[in-house]
Amino acid sequence: MEGDCLSCMKYLMFLFNFFIFLGGACLLGLGIWVIVDPTGFREIVAANPLLFTGAYIMLAMGAMLFLLGFLGCCGAIRENKCLLLFFFMFILLIFLAELSAAILAFIFRENLTREFFTKELKKHYQRNNDTDVFSSTWNSVMITFACCGVNGPEDFEDIRHLPYSSLEKATPEACCQRELQSREGMFVNKEACLEGIERFQNRQGCYTVILNSFETYVYLAGALAIGVLAIELFAMIFAMCLFRGIQ
């Protein structure tokens, strides 16, 4: 009876570690996508130190989970106590790190509000000055998502950073409609757009557009994170049970 219980525990341990292995592969793939994505998200990450660090943390965590899932599977099948103990200690550290990251994300969530982005835009944006990383990133976002400012073109009314601009209150070129949403795309009517004719401008704010675009992915990422934490917790329990059952 005890042998059957141990065998059952071993295969359950293998199953949960296989899911950890898959979860690590997903995080690894997501981290790589964020860093190399060609649609403009890469530039946002590069311009924001917090996002840049987060992308590489995601990459590292995915690689660690990938490796530990593999080691846990090996430890369960081979019934190796050293591998199981090694697995338990590292999966515990990862579990605590992920839990801490989730708590910090919840605490600092106010930094992602509409008001915060509007304030930063009005403070640092330099219109068509693509030598400035902040401005270049915003221009890429507005072109890629066919949006304008955080709330709309009105966000740029008080921005006058470039003394050589003869149209200090004009809508930035990045807000003008294009036939193709990329920097290489031809303007529908650039002159009319800069003169303030609304039908040639992208009028919707980027905050709403991006929030709608990523809303589904945010929920999926949250569900995946909760799933990974639950799997890690069960895997630790099974690891200790199997460790105690091995003679």
C-alpha cells in the first residue's frame, strides 16, 4: 500500500513539474517576444528602465522554471533525494520572488494611471525630436496604434519645447493619419492634419487604445501567473512528500 502511494506521488510530482516546465517555456517565450517584438513595444521597454528590467526578469524567471521543471521531473522519476531537495529549495525561492513581485506591482499600480502618463508626456515630450528617446518612443507608439497623446490631441496644446517649430501648438506629425501604420507609411494629408483639420488626425488617445488592445493579454497573463503559483505550491508539497517517502 505504501509503495502504491509512493508511486502515485512520484507520478503526480512528475506531472506538476511538467506543468512548471511548460510554464517556464511560456514565460521564456513571452520575455523573448517583448524584447525582440518589431511592432514598437520593444522601444517602449527600452525607454522605460522599470519595463526593461521587468522584461529581463521575466526572461530569467522563465529560464529558471524551465530548468527546474526539468530537474524536478528527473528527481521524481529517478527518486533522487538530492535532486528533490535542490528542486524544493529553488522553487521556494522563485515562489517567494514571484509573490513579492505581484505585491509590488499591486502597490505601485498607481504609476500606470492616465494622469501619470499625461503629466510625463507634457513634461518630457519634444514633438518631432527623434533624437530624444522619450519623444521617439511616444512617436512610435502613436504611429503604431494610430492614436494621439494620452487622452487626445489636446494633450499637446501647451507643449512648446522646440524653438525652431513655427507651429508650436500644432498636432505632432505622429498624430497624422497614414495609409499604413508605420514610419514608412504615407500621410493621408499631412498639411491639413498640422493645420488642425480633425478628419486627417488620429483623435483617440493612446491610453484607451492600448488599454483595449492589451486588456485580454493582461487577464491572460494574470491567470497564467496565478496558475503558475498554484502549480509551484503543489509541486513543493509533492516534492516534500516524495522526499520523506524515499528510503
